[in-house]
Amino acid sequence: LTVLTQHEIRQVLGELDGWQPAGAATDDVGEIGKQFAFADFREAVAFVVRVAFEAEAANHHPDLDLRYSKVQVTLSTHSEGGVTEKDVALARAINAVGNR
Amino acid sequence: LTVLTQHEIRQVLGELDGWQPAGAATDDVGEIGKQFAFADFREAVAFVVRVAFEAEAANHHPDLDLRYSKVQVTLSTHSEGGVTEKDVALARAINAVGNR
């Protein structure tokens, strides 16, 4: 696994619906994140469970912040100290379960 | 619903295993929180689901931050601008599902 360059991350974000740079406010993007909004708390919890299955399947685990009907998802490959293809692949899978 | 006084909150926290003042670093406690640690991600997700059922039953919804095998729970009654009996009751219920 190699950490994506800043240029690669910006290219990927252009193709990943709704994902943005996340985390510390530096020029270097070390995390990517997206907020998913649902009709209510139950729908948000259902999304968290769907994401959990994707995370286990990928053996890669995002940070998940549940705020009533909203879920903030944050992805980074901590072992590599940045954003890798693992994050990009999981972001795509999460988009697929979040946009039903 | 009345907001608990700071004295009442400190008394309650003395009886609620593991709960601490949370949120903004002021002298006034407006939120209470507890971190629950589990063996792995699956156990942490299972806890989130159990807490979700308690939250729906109480019609009161904590903030839940999932970090792999750890879950930070934060409670406040936003409509009242502080900690109320609703938070205390839900904290007890969450302790019951979290300490299995």
C-alpha cells in the first residue's frame, strides 16, 4: 500500500460523490470524509450497520460519528499515515450503501 | 424537564459508573460522556445498535462516536440547554447494555 499523493487525492475526490478532505486543517490531505444525512435516527443507524459490514469485508474501519439523523464518515489508512487505495475503495462501497 | 444544577450533576456522576463531564471546557457541565471499549469492531457496532434501541425507546438520542473497538457516548438535552433527568435515565440504560 502506498499513500496517495496530494495530486492523486484531489483527482480521486473529483470522482467520489460528496467526499472532501477531512481532519487537521493543513495543506496536506491525510483523511477524507463525507456527511450522510437521513430521514431520521433509525435510518442513520441502519446506514452505520451497512457501513460496518462493508468495513469488516474490507478489513478497514472508518471513523463514524452519529448525530441523530446524520453520520460523518472519515477514512484514513493510519498504518500508512495517509490516504491509500483502501480508503478510496471503501469510500466507493460506502457511497453504494448510503445512496439507496 | 428542568436542567440539573452543577451540584446535582456532580452527585449523579458519582453514582453513574464511568460517566464524566464532557464537551466544552467550561466550569459548567452541559454534557456527560463515557467511553466504552470492546474486544473488536463487531462488538462495538453491536453496542451501538443496542444503544440505538434504548435511544428510540426513550426518544432521546446520544451522540455516538465509533473508533474501531471504542465508542464515545455523549448525552445532553439540547432543547433545555443542559443535563436533565432524561440524560441520567438514558446513561443508566446504556450502562446496562454496555456492561454485558
